[in-house]
Amino acid sequence: MTRESSLQNARVERSEHESRTLRTRESYVQDPRVQHSRTLTVLRTGPQTLIQDLGRPGNAHLGVPPSGALDVPSFTLANRLVGNPEDAAGLEVLLGGLSLRADTSCTIAVTGPTTPTWVNGVLRDSPLHLAAGDTLTLGTPRGGLRSYVAVSGGITVPADLGSRSTDLLSGLGPAPLQPDDELPLGDPTGVPVGVDVLVPVQVPDELIVPVFLGPRDDWFDNPTRQLSAGRWTVSDRSNRVGIRLTGTALDRVSCRVGQELPSEGLITGAVQVPADGSPVVFLADHPTTGGYPVIGVVPEDALPLLGQAIPGTPLRFAPQP
Amino acid sequence: MQLRRCGTHAVLVEVDSLGEVEAVRAAVEAAELPDVVELVPAARTVLIVTRPGAMQAVRKMLTTVDLVHHPGTVSDEVVIPVRYDGPDLDLVAETAGLTTAEVVDLHAGATYQVAFCGFAPGFAYLTGLPEPLRQPRLDSPRTKVPAGSVAVAGEYTAAYPRATPGGWRLIGRTDAPLFDPRRPTPALLTPGHRVRFEATP
């Protein structure tokens, strides 16, 4: 899908939505000259801002990655705070720098690592209310990489295979945000949850990542010992496809050196070991099949922190029985 | 059949042939287990991902799979129209020791089956390729294979749903709607489908 067509569709949907909203509110509108559209306008994106929801699992047999927010607990928390269903589409903001203008009044929550948040230049705590014309700006997060922004009503760009998530590997879903994009919002359906204090995500100084051996642990020489003795750091070549690790090379058993594996299905959290021995932990935009052996699988509940891990963070594996 | 652990709620079923892969895939699909999230066939394996707590039911179900006498897949045949004018058609003919017309007759005369998808959304690996057309990949892959290209490599043939890099030998091109994420059934070809190619002028 091209960026043009995605935005066109978004605009068509928005204008239909607008006319519906105006019709239903006709009798209440006092001043017909004031027209607020239920959109957000992107002013700046920072290094990368993506629309995400809970992804499109269940399509791997078509070659379609699951995609979806990397830090799921932070993402669903943001939605609950603004009264959305947990799977409403929001924004995944890499390293801050996002600036938005609200074209309608809405409730916003920012979750994930500690992220300074300004409304019209004034530092504010989230969740917060925006009036039409207000601008929201996110600073650089501390203690993690990705902040999540939920907006009451959710972002209602058209869905691909039931999801609005941007999949950077296969190009499904909306394109990464650009300045001047207008993001259509749905109608708010629930009541925002009031909170005073949010506990931010904080990636520890050293990540200790649980891993269950298999399915191809037998390709490696004493895999438990190698995994628990190894020391790695999170590479700056990590992305939504996977966390690349630099450090200890994992050795294959001698009879498997130089061998190839016919491609096989991959699960999110799979620790794949390419020929050079440096492991990759696959995240939401991972390829659906792969030909390098998977020594083990990181359980789902350990993946959100990996999605927040700053390059250079030391990492160890803790093999599970 | 060997079951390999894949985290806490998935299993990788390893078998010996593409036929056995299809037997496992078709049996799991037919069992309609409610908690199976992903069912991913590949060359020698089937990955089964479940919701937490459902692995035991899957393992029990797998003990009932007959790898030899499976009923086979009953599916409609998808016919893909192809203009056989690909840039590697002469190379494929030369490698096979055939004329290009004979290559077209062979490729369009066979019936294929979708063994699995991967590489890109809607990219289906089709088995059933006649022996003379089983040929190696190009020495140097193309940086961009046009969408709709029909190609062969090893024991497979495929049609590229969209422009991607690729090293397969290109023999033709189709306008068939291979993948559209907005359609209720996004992929034209899914595992188990029978497929034929039809030469068009």
C-alpha cells in the first residue's frame, strides 16, 4: 500500500466521519462558524513515530508478521487511562521529539519510560486534557526508548488485516508519521481513568532475560552453559524486527558447523543464532520464517523491556528449566 | 514426527517431507482447536502457537495424526494467468535443454500445491514443479523483482506479490491479485491450495 493511498483513505474516512458528527450535533452547535474536526495534526515526529495497536497475529501462515506495540503493558495502560478499549490504535514514539496539534478536545495519556510532556510549552503530567488548538510535545524519554501516546477515541486510519499497526518489515499498515499528517480520531467510548501518579518503565542497568531452550538447542554445544556464561550488549542495529546482540559468539556442535536448516516458522521472542554466532531476539515485526537455528525462546512477559532496551545496555540470559 | 519445544505455548513439529508437513497442517486445521493462534507450515516443520494453557490439547491431538494415510486437502483450484515473457525464460530453457515453448508447456501443464508462505506477505512456495524446471537461483540476486513476476528456484515455483529483491529465475508475469491487505481474504494463495498457471498471449 502506498503512503498516498493510505492518507487518501484516511481523509475519506475522516470526512465521512465529520459529516456524521456534524449531523448528529446539529441541534447543539451554538456557533456554526466553529468547526472542530476530530483529528490530530502532526507537527514534528522525532526520529520515528508509528501508529500501533495490538497487531495482526494469526496471519503468519500468509507470511504476515504479528507487528503491534513492542511494550504491550505500557500501550494498553495508555489506552485504559483515556477510556479506550485496550486495542485502540495509538502512537509508539521512538526517543521523543513528537509534536502534535489537537484539532478537537481530547484526553491524552503518555506512558512508557519517564517522558517530559509539554502542552503549549508548559510542562504537564499525563494523563491530560487538550482543547482544540493545543499542542502536545514529547521530550526525550529517560530509562527507555519508546513512549506510548493514547488519544481518547483512538486513531482510526484504515486497518490492514484487522490492524492499524505499522509493520516495518513487510510494509503493511500506515506509513511512519510525517509532519502535516492528519490523524483521524474515533468517538470516545469510555470514561478516562483518573490517576495521580504513573510508575514509569525503567530498563535496569543490566538486563537478565529468561529463555526456554529449544527448538534447535541441539545444534549448540552445551547450550545452557553457553547461554548462562555469555555476556552481551544491545546493539544499535536493533529495531522492531529484533534485538541484535554483540558479545559472546554461541558455538554450534561440530557436526552442525556450516549446515543449513530448511526455513521454519518463527515465534516472537525466538533467539535465533546466525552463522556468526551473535544472537538476535525477534520482536513484533519479525519474519514469519527463518533458516538459522533458534536456540531458545524468551517468554512473552520478558519482551516489553527488550523493546525499551537502549543500545549499549548489558544483557545476560537466564536459561529456564 | 518429532515435537520440539518452542517457548511455553508453542511447539515445532518436525517431519520428514513436504507431504507429511501438509498432513500435520491439514489435521490441525481440521481439528479446529479453539486456542490455536498460529499454524505455520514450512519445508519440514509445522509451527503451532497457542494461547497460554492450550499446549496439552495440541500435543494430544498430534498423537492422532496419520502421516501416511491422510485424506489430503480438498480445495478449489486457483488458476493464475501468466504471460511467459520473463527475462530468465531463455536461461531456464537453456539449462533444461528445452525450447522456451516447451518450458511454457511444462510449467503451465503441471498442477501445484501451496506448501507454505513466507519471505513476504502472500508469497507462496508452490510444489509440483516438473523436474527439468528445478534449477538453482541466480548467481547474483536482483535488487528489485517486479510485482507479479512468476519464477522458479529449486523445487519451488512462485509469484511475487510485490516488488522485492529476489534471486529466483523469472519466467513470466501475472496480473492476478496475489495479496491485498484490505480484502477479507488478503492472500490469493494459502497453504493447501491447488494451483495451475495458464499461458496468456
